Amino acid sequence: MLRPTTLAEARGLAERMAQSPADAVSLAGMLAECVQNLPPEKSELLSRYEFERATLWTMVASFENVDPSNIAAPDVNVIMEHDSWVRGVCGVAIPRFDQFGTGATIADLLATIQVLDAACFRYGRNGLPFFEANFKLDDRQGFVSSGSSELLTPATLICGDGVTMAPMDWRLQKDQAIQVQIRNRLDLLSPLPPTQDQPFDIRTLRWVLVCFWTEELRQPSAR
């Protein structure tokens, strides 16, 4: 059974080399390999679930007041400020609650919030069930398609689950652009349109963010 090298084994090997100059030469390579294969300390066990490494840059596509319709919101370009390695993508959506009807009550508001909360509990956190998305590179290639045409897909499928990011592995050059497109899908979640029976219009998304976690590449990347 394979097991990781322990710190005690590395220390014992170093002590053996210190006691015998002859062994020090022959065991130098073994010690280097032993140290390299040491597992991380217990602090990694305290890290959040599926955490890989911290992002150095967060490149954001921001959308405001996205109306409920079958029409996608205008595209937003996320332009790389330097050669970048895109490690993952996440998102968040915040509905608008300030469009009240004349007969609105606290009970109506709580019922509306329960509809949204149920969707987040079932499909994904941070409002990901509230919108669909698609990505392109330099307006040339869509990354969600049916094979013959581009599609927008629920953000819960391509933007993580609201807790962890969706992993990516894109190496982009400076000034390359990721084109982001979204569409409001709150009409699919709301039980009723805003009428006298539904005094709160929860169908507009006040703010939607699609965030790409990137690391800066020191060497230019080849296209």
C-alpha cells in the first residue's frame, strides 16, 4: 500500500547523512525527493471544500437591471489585462425587490422570498438558478452549443454551484476578451406575474456578476 512520506522519515534520513559523510553524498538525492513528497500540514484539512489555490485576479462581467424576457442581455466583454491562466468561474445574482404593488404586505414578501429560497436550496446558491449564461472567446467561439447553434444554459451548470467554482483551464493573452452573455430566467421560478394577487415584482435581476478567477502568467502564452 502506497503512503506519503512522513516528516519523521525525512528527519531520520537527514540525521543519518549528518552522522556519515559517506552516506551524505549518496543519500542527497533521496533526501531531496523525500522532502518534495512530504504531504501538506493539517492546515489543508481546515481549508474550504474543493479549495485548490487562491486567485490572484478576479475578472468580472457585471450586468444590472436585467429584465425578464426571452431576449438575452447585451454582451459584456471581460478583457484580460495581462497574460492570464483562467482557473475557474463563479457567479451571483440578486433579484430586485423595490417594485411593490399598492396592496403589498409582509406576508406577500415572505411568500415571494420563499419561492426564491426554494429554488436556491434545490438548484444552487447565490442566485445561480436565476439566470442562464454562455461564454465566447474574442467573439469567435461559443462554449455552450447544440452542435449547430449556440445556447444559453443554466448558470448552475457552468458557473459552479454557488459554493465552489466551476473549474476552467484557459490560457489567454493580454487584451483577449471573454464575451459573456446572460438571460434572466426568473419567469420560470415565479409562481405568478406581478398583479394585484402578486404585488411584488421579483422578475427583474438587480445585479448579476460572472467572475473569472485567474492567475497572471509571467511568460506570454501561445494562441
